[in-house]
Amino acid sequence: MILDFRVTLPRARRATDRPGYMMRYSGVFDLDVVSYTEDELMQALRAAGVGCAVLQSEWAAGDYRAQNERAAEIVARHPELVAGFASVDAAEGTAAVYELKRSVEELGLRGLNLQPFASKLLPNDKRFYPLYWKCLEYGIPVAIHTGVNYSADRSIDYGRPIYVDEVACDFPELNIVLNHGGWPWVHESVAIARKHPQVYIETGGIAPMYLAKAGSGWEMLLALGNNLLQDQIIFATDSMVPFERAVSEAQELPWKDDVKRKFLYENGTRLLDAVA
């Protein structure tokens, strides 16, 4: 069984169907390869042996309310295969909190995805705190974009994992997932996860083969993931790597078999099962 903890909403024209400040992504990634319709997504997941995928709304892709509604609709059509996470813009203040409330109580979404760089806020900005409190109230995890962003008009500093340390200190019972593993600051992600057992490192957007490549910057995660952090690592594609390729490469990582089982399925499943 495979669980992909971060899959993005289906878009048939992923390279062009995005806000202007996100267009740089089209120059960095071959988005045509990973563009798909809803039916194509479901077929690709099943072909890769993915038994559950977490469909994460991302407000950087457009109106977050519409994104959340679409995620809920897809989950309703494929409840055996996908779970849904909401997304909001913390810069909108209480409107974002109300949307999270609606997304959980009315739409049935089971987590929150935050993109601080899109909001032009650091993840420890106090405008995020009402959202963190609400996630604690609902017993749902929060996934936070960490690591580089490729938008030409905003700093990559918004993705520094070190800022999440303060959040984890202030909310010790909140399950936090570091989307994309925080690269190139992987050492910060590893330190924070080692300090806080409720912090998980997810590898979405990275071809798994590079986790084991010397000089890639992932060496510390590769080493500690095999022992001290084995219960805090989570497989994801972010829909940026073809699913079959990502699963195949992940199964070849130089980790113990029981660690790969935790990475590919058990750790992510435990987070979802913990949702009230």
C-alpha cells in the first residue's frame, strides 16, 4: 500500500493555468508532463499502486474557496482513494478562519495546507496563529510549504523551516508537516523534527532518487530517516514527479525495509487516522 501525502488538484493546462507570479514554475518544471484531468489522475494513482492520496488545495493556484470546494467534490466522487486538505490565505484574517471552519465542518476536508510565500508572510507570523488554534480544535494536521519557491517576486526566506520551530514550540500538540522537506535548508527541517516529535518531513516535489544522490543536500535526511526520524518521514509527489516513477524510486532508497514501509504508508496513514 502506498500513500501519497500531497497531490494537487487536477489541471489539464498546468503550465499556463496559474496566477502570473507563479509562472516561473513553468520554466523550472516540465508541467506539461504532470498535467492531468480528474479521470487521468485517478488512473495514474491506481497504476502506481497508490491506495490513498491527500488532495491538497493550494490557494496560490487561484481562489482558495473555489479550490476547497473542488477538492471536496473530488473526494466525494472518489472517497476510497482521496482525502482532502483545505487552503486559505492567512493575510485575509478572520475570513481565512471562517473558510477553514466551512471547509472542515461543511466540506469535510481533513487538514490545512498553508503557503506562507504566497501570502508573503513567515509561518510564525501571528496572523497564522488563529488558524493553528483552529487546527488544534479540529484535531487536524497543518501542512506548511517549506523550502525554495520559484516565484520571481518574493523571497525564498518565507520557506525557511527555522520559523516553524517557534510554531511547534507554541503549539506542541499540533501535527505539522513540512511540505517539500525544506530544501535547501534540510538541516533545519531535520533539527526541528528531531526536537519536536509532532513535526513531519514530507518530500513532495522531489524525485526520490535525488534523496540518495551525493551533493543533493538531502544527505542528513537520508541518514537520520533510517533511524532517529523513521517515524516522521512521509512520501509525497506534489504531482511534480510522475507517480509510477516516484513510487519506483522511493522503493529503491537505501533505507531498511520497515523504514520504507513507514515512509511510503504508515506515517502518513497515522496522521490521517488521528483526525477527529
